[in-house]
Amino acid sequence: MTTSTAPQSSGIHLTRRGRLVLLGLPSLLASVAVAAILIFGITGLMNQAQASSEHVSGVEAVEVTVAPGDTLWDLAHEAESEAPVQETIARIAEINGLSSSQVEAGQSLYLPTE
């Protein structure tokens, strides 16, 4: 009696499709990741906000606290502004985001000084 033994294979044999999945898929994912990083990096460099060193002119104003009995007219009249009182009232309302001419004691308001 002779017994034949088949040679034992010690490794894993991959088919062509298996090699493609094992090696190709990670390579594809790495390529997509690199492409995404490059795209976001380039667009990030191109869209940077440019800070200006120029002085931005705004409204020069002083902060006051409304005293009991004060009206918007009184505050506009006392403001250091060369504009007529009606215009100063409109500017005070605009600066402070007032929706009416009513002011309350203790309320902080900004009055234009120019």
C-alpha cells in the first residue's frame, strides 16, 4: 500500500479579483483622500480674507445713562453735535437701534459727537 500525500500549501492564494480588492481599494481611497486634501488646501489659500490696514471710519459717540425725566429731545439737544436736533434724534435712534422715541431712566445710549 502506498499512500500519497498532497503537498500542503502554507500560504493564502488570492485570485485576481482578491488581489484587486486587497491592493486596489486602499490605493483608490488613498488617492481620493490626497485629491480632497489638495483641493481643500488650494481653495483655502485662494479664499483667504484680506485684512485691511486702513482705518475704518465709524460714528464717534459718547455713552450716556438716561436720567429720570430725560427725553430723546433733551439728549439730542445736549449732544455735542452740530446737526439740527431732529437729525440728531434720528442718528441717536439709528445708532442705538431704537424703534420708538421712548427712553427709560437708567438706559445706556450712545450720542453722536460729530
